[in-house]
Amino acid sequence: MIKNKKLLLSLSLIALVLVSYTYIFQNEKEEAIDQFVMQSLSTSHYAPKVIDDAFSEKFLKVYIQRLDFNKKFLIQSDVDELKKYEHAIDEDINSGHFVFFNKSMDIIKIRVDESQNYCQEILEVPFDFNAEESVELDSDKLNFTKDKDELKEEWRKYLKYQTLSRISEMMDSQEKAKEKSDTVKIKSRGELEIAARKKILKSNNDWFKRLKKLDRNDRLTTYFNSITAIFDPHTEFFPPKEKANFDIGMSGQLEGIGAQLQEKDGIIKVTNIVPGSASYREGQLKAGDVLIKVAQGEAEPVDITDMRLDDAVQLIRGKKGTEVRLTVKKPDNSVLVIPIIRDIVVIEETYAQSVILKGKKNIGYIKLPSFYADFNGKNGRSCSIDVKKELEKLKNEKIDGIILDLRYNGGGSLSDVVTMAGLFIKSGPIVQVKSRFGLPHIMEDTDPSITYDGPLTIMVNSNSASASEILAAAIQDYKRGIIIGTSPSTFGKGTVQRFFNLDEQLTAQEDSFKPLGQVKITTQKFYRINGGATQLKGVIPDIVLPDPYYLLDQGEKEQDYPMKWDEIPPAIYEKLEPLYSISKLKSNSESRLRKNTGFKILENAALRFKKQKDSTLVSLNIDKYILEQKRNKAESQKMEEFDKGVSDIEIISLKRDAITIALDTSKASKTKEWHKSIKKDIYLNETIAIMNELKK
């Protein structure tokens, strides 16, 4: 008996030692991450920050927002408790201590458990949908609740809204089913309410289950990224697993739909649509859309809020030919269900393509989805070489002008931008690149030959970013062509990032800490040859053709703590003397737009989207809610009818391309679809009208 007691005591001591060792090891590893992240930011960031009380204040606001972005967990006393550390967080950061972080962990764990209990209790009782009350859906307009009772009331209204939304969806499904068959059993509102509450309960239980899986390391990533966020929106800490997720997103290899995604603060957002992919061809999913739910065909959708990116990807992926339905929130806060048939990326559609737009003049049209290049040096395609080939083919067909379409082009190869700009001008500077130290590096086109010297317009929008902005800026600064935009400016990303592997800073004695992760740091900025940055302001088009979202603020300027716009001395370059007056072209375009029925519909849609974006207070009275949904649906149908409109543009394939198309039925089908989309493009139609006024 004594031997057994001694054995148990020995085992207990061993377990205690192991726990203590694990705790010490974890502490030392966290301190190492803090030290190396801060060291990397201090030595490598383009504009490093002083970690002081002012920094702490900014950090606290960002961290609390990310800890509870919907204001559904913390109450005001929690926020007040965390604010006691407002001028001590910088000491934690500088010393590698986590006093504030540990306090926040203790608070959020308790509040998540309590909120799950609220949901369970609230959803056991039917809602009264005849009552006159409303819910605010924009968390930025909400204050933290003063106590637990008020927080529970906020949960009640939010869950009521979720249930009401689900009832509305079920009623729509019933109506559609009834149209197809008279034998469909129509459920009463009461029956639908019971079914909806059950589904909302399951959805929220799944959500809380995911929340509770967030461990200390997950929360620590939020802590470090609240630090990096104060530097700029593109500087981020990536633990090993998250770096792998980032690589998945940036590769564009999300099998099935071809959308690049990024998870941040519990929200999964579309960052880019891969040209030639299923999403690209379907057309409704856009960069900037937030994914809310994922469904396999007609199956019950899964809420992916707060889901890990790799888990969400598993839901989105699937076999070619199967359907995935994405519920997304658009920039105007409207919610849309987008069905996408999974497919492989059609490689040809990722490359530059051209046609002739025949009318008053013969206009060459080149679509460039991205600035692609063979970065691995394996004799792959280059966008600058491809665009040169397209220009030469178009010149042989005696075209009267060129439209280069960079809408939704998120950028890519910088060297190809320089070469491509050189196709339209004689040799000269194209872009200035500045690091933290030293003078700007001027990247020049050194080839004095010009591939095309005729009338030129470049089309951009708010999703034209980085390399697209550099090319548009260079053409604008040289006065070589006209920049036509469907938004007041391009995206405004004028910065360059680089990954730093924290493991490389470890000594041999610290090798057991591996892997620590990586930090992505902004190290350079782009500047136009006129000296102004493309950062924040982007490129302001010479002529703006308003799209439905043009009244909404979009782009880099909407990010938290973006790097400021500034300017450096201009490069030495020679402006050209254009044969046109921008002011006259702009005036004539505005006159046409006022008479154009299509643009009137777009203007009304823009005003409606702006109102939707601002009107985030939603009625919880079922009759009023359904009436509002019907109004929104009717307006959406107007837009759908408008999108079906066909212009009188005659589209002609180039002679050299026509031979290849005729011999390939698959290519012929895809070409037909592309031509059909061109004919529906109202912005392209107006760009042609502008081109018709230019002298050759």
C-alpha cells in the first residue's frame, strides 16, 4: 500500500514537472515570437512605429474590435477593465510579457460560454413577429451593452432577425415549389417559425463549437495582428498554419470555383477572382464580397463566420460539375446567393485576348485579366509579350484605336508593367520604387521602338490594383492615352510586401521553438513618374462612367491605418501632345449618359445601394420585413433585365484567331460566350463612343 502511494506521488510530481516545463516552454516561445516580430517590424518596415502610449491606445481599439467585432460578447464593464491597461500595453509589447493578453483571454472565455447559454434559452421560445421592433446590423453603430441583461436582449433581437430571415427564405422556396407543382404542402408561418428556430439553433451551436476550438495560439495571432495592423493593413503575422492558408489563397488553386480568399478577424473575404475559373465565368462573385454561408447544391447552408480558412475551403472545393451555393454580403450590405458549377480553370481565359469592335470605327479591344508572368523561369507565358502580339495582330487589321481593359485586374509582374508601357511610348521612366532608405529606384523602358502609337484608352475600376495602377498612371502621366473608370478611382494599393521567416532569427539553442511563423511586412512604396504615390489615392480616371457601386467608399482608403499618400520629386520625362481635349470628351460623354436609359438604371441602382449601405436598421415585424424584401427583389430584377440587354456592337475575331477557333469546337463555344458578354457591356459601349471622337 505504501509502495503504491509512493508511486502515485512520484507520478504526480512527474506530471507537475511536465506541466511546468510545458508552461515555461510556451512562455519562452511566445516571448520569442514577440521579440522577433517587433524586431522585424523595427528594422524592415517602410515606416516603423514608436511603441509608446499613443500606440497602445490605437492597439487597444483594434484589439477589442477584433476580439468582439459584432459586440455580442463583451459588456461595458469588460471594456472598462481592459482599458485599465491602455497605457501599459506598450510595456507588454516591448518586454515580451502578456499581462493584458492573459486578462482578455480570461474575460472572453467566460463571455462566450454565457452567450451560448443565452442563445440556447432564447431559441427555445417562439418569437412574436407582429411586434414593432428593429435590430441594428452594423456593429460600428452599436455601443457595448451596459450589462448582461442588455446583452441578452441584443442577442434576442439578433436571433429573431436570423430566424425571420430564414422564414423569408423558406417562404420563397415554397412559392417556387408551388409554381412547379400543385401538390406541394404549404406550411403555415407558425410551422415555418418552428423549423427556422431549429435550424438557427443548430447553426449557432456549430458556430459556438468553432469559437470554442480557438485556442491560446489562435487568440495570440489576433493579438499580434492587432499590433501589425497599426503599421498598415498589409503587414501581418502568420503562424505556420495560417501561412499555409495564405499560400492556398494566393495561388488561386481553390479547386472548383477559382476564388482567392483571405480570412481576417473571423471574416472570409474574396480577394481576387482567378481569370478563366468557374467564378470568373459565372460573373456575380467579386473581389470584396464577404462569404457568409456555403451550401452543397440545395442542401442546408453552413455558416462559415469565424471558420478557419482551410475548413471553409474544404466546403467550397468539390468535383467538376457539382454545384456550390455561396451566400455573400456585397459592399452595399445586400445579401446574395450565388450558385456556381465547379469547374477547372480555362487557361486560355487567363491570358490576353483581343477582338475587333466594328462600328463607326474599327476599334481593337484587348482584355488583360492579370499581369501574369513565368516567375519560375520555365518558359511560361508573359503578359507583356502576349499584349505585344495582340497589338501587332490588331495593327495588321487596320484598326483605328485600342481599348486595353484592366478592370478587375489585381496586378502581378512589375517588370511586365514596365515592358508593356514601353509598347506605347518611346524609352523613358515608367515607375519609381522607394525603400525605407536611399533614393527612389526608377524603372525605365529602354527600348526606343513603339509597337502601337495610335489612339489608346485604358479601362479601370475600383478592383484595378497594384500593377494595373502603375500602367494606368504611366499612360496618364505621359498623356499617351485616356483613362476611363467605372469608379472614382482605382484601388489605391501602392505598397510592396515581403515575407520574413522568424525561424531564421533563432539561435541554435532556441531551435526547439521552431516553427514560429512568418511576418509579412510592407517594405517599399510605388510612386508615379510625376512624383505622386499610387498609395491610397489610386489613379483618378480622366472620365468616370458610374457603376452601381460608385457611390460607396471602396479600396485601400477603407482599410484601418493605411499608409499615407505622399509624393517624391518627379522623374524626368517628356509629356506628349494629345490630339484631343479631355474636358470636351468628358462633357460629350456626360451628355450621352444623361440620355442613356441604361445609365439611368445604373444611377438609380447606385442610389439604392448607397441607401442600403447606410440603412442598417432592420424591422423585425414580419409583414414589414417581407414587404422590404419584395421591394429589394423587384429592384434586383430590374438590374437583371438590364444585364440581359444587348448593344449593337459588332464583334469580329481577328483573322489569325478565326482559323484556330473554326478548328476547335470548345474554343468556338467559349469565344461565343465571351463575345456575348462584350455585347452586354454598357461601359465598353460608351468607351467606343469616346474612341470614335479621337483622331487617328
